[in-house]
Amino acid sequence: MSVHYPEVSDKEYQDHYHVQDHALGRKVLRFLMWVSFPLLYLDFALQGIHQVTGLIEPRVLGLIVLRLAVCAYAWWILRVTGRRSDRPTFESHLYRWAILVLVTQLISDVLSPSTYLGHFIIDAWLCLIATIVLPLRPALLRQLVFAYFFASLALVFAKQFPSVFYQFTVIVMLILSTYSGQSIHRFLRHYRLKLLSAESELQRKETTDPLTGIANRREFMRVSENELQRHLRLGKPLSLVVLDLDHLQEINLHYGANVGDMVLVEVSKRMKRATRGYDCLARYGTEEFCVLLPEAGDEVGEKIAARTRSTVQAMPVAVGGRELKINASVGFATSREGDTVESMLRRAEEALMQAKEGEHPDEADALDATHPPQAFA
């Protein structure tokens, strides 16, 4: 049985795996820095000394400069970017460095003797491994690898092979290595996307109320603790509103739990409209909602509390051909010196109980255990 998780965006993917990709990119830079020296020795051994004059070939001197430039650029990237760097900057440097590496290797291949074919092993290895280990965007990787593949393929027809079968084998090797690298890269990216989607979904379930889609009690307490400490440190006010639905149990008893769930969903939507975009709205209990109001003092908190209550009660909730009138009570508290989230909740709930005791709803709107909730046509 396959499980489908919500897809994540490219930005979420890049942000999540940035630290891992950054560390991988630094390892690749260090590895190729050291590999450049054996390749440099191979270049020098193949074509370094002129057979007549006994001097170093000028073209080999140019190749030595390029190999050293690759090492110097890698060292500079490691030094400048450090262990942490923003992704666009690191990616641009790594992309340019990869171009320099591949161009240098192609120049080495072109300058090597026409009868020397050992460099095709390095070419096939680069076509395979570059796509897998370079932490670049797929579009950039495809540009690099396919450009290098076609350049290596063109070089096949400029070399002298002992037989057509040998030449055919090299072509097949290049094709298979390039295809394998692309396939492995797609598989790894797909696997990481699925893993990130599953992690995001699990995190969402841990912090979200499954019925209403707003924050649950655990997430509300976590956010409240952080916000309270921040506001106390900055000396700014913080308010907390508690809203309790009246007679929800009677609605569940007379109309069924599914009707009560619909009421809860509608109430959460109305509370979102009544509060500010940066307020933290959560379902705190079965029929109790909490709203954390950053940078809100007594006046603002009282205003939002009254607006939330009036918005919830403004119109009946249409459920299954009925219109149920919803009543709610609210209480709020503003932070004080030395406050905790628990003490603020306690004061808000005390204010809520006082509001309940002070209310005298009309009998036509009241619900009790013996009479069903009023339905409005």
C-alpha cells in the first residue's frame, strides 16, 4: 500500500538540505584538489618533455597553470564560503569551479597523444560521478554533464583506436556512465523529496489539530513560551485570549458528533478572520480555543477578544439543513512581570468563568440537557 504525502516546493527542498549539500560540496572541493596533482603528473609524463630539445612543452606549462588554477579556486571557495554560506553564493562558485575542472580535463584529453586512450576512463568516471556528488540544481548538472559527454564523444572520433570494436566499447561506456549518473541522481532526489515530504507531514501532524487545521495545544504552548520570553526581554506587552463554546456537548448529543465537528471547523474559520495574521490561533481543548496576541496590551487584547466573540456569534452555523446559533464566552489576560504561560492562562480562564457567570442568555437561545439546540430556518 503506497502512502502519498504532500509535495514540497524546490525552495523547501533546498532550504532543508542546504547544510548537507554544503558539506558535500566542500568534500568534493577538497577531493578534487588532491586529485589534481596525480592528473598533473600524468599530463607531464605523457607530453611534458620535448623529444628533441628536452625542454618542457609550452602547452604542458599552460595545462599546469590550469591545474593549479583549479586547486587555487577550490582553496579560495573553501576559505571564503566557510562552513556556512548562503546557497546561491556557494552554488554559483561551485558551478564555475566545476566548469573549470571539466574544461581543464578536456584540454588535457585533446593535448594527449592521439594513440593514448586511458583518459576515456576518467571521462566516463566524471560523467557518472559529477551528477551524483555535485550539489547543484538538476538543470545546471544536466548542462555540465551533457556538454562534457558530447565533447568526450566527439573526441572519440579524433583518436586512433586499435579496432572498431574498441572504439564502440568506449562509446558505450560513455553513454552508460552518463545515463547511470542521471538515473542515480533522479532516484536520490526523488528519495530525498519523499523523505522530506514524510517529515513535513509528521511535523504538521504533531503541531496541528487534525479537525480544524489550526495549531494544537502542544504547539500553542511551545509558541507561547518563546513569545513570552521574547516579549518580557524586550519589555513589550503580550495578551492571550481564551474562547469557550457554550452548549457544544448538547449539540453533539442531539445532532451527532459530526455536526459538532462542523461547528468547530466553522468557528475556527471565523476566529481566523477576527484575529490578526500573525496571531497564533490554537484549539486548546474540546470546545476551547486560545489566541496568542503578540505586542498587544489590555486595550488591544480586549478589543480583539470582543471582536472574536462577536464574529463567532454573528451568524448561525448552517449544518445539515439547520442553522444553529452559536454562543461563546471569552476571557483574556495581559502579561505581567514574572509571568508564565500557565499563569496567563489561569487568569484568562478566570476571566472566562466570570464572563460566563455574568451572562444571562435568552431562554430561546439557551441549550440544556433536555431541550435540543434552537434551529433557525
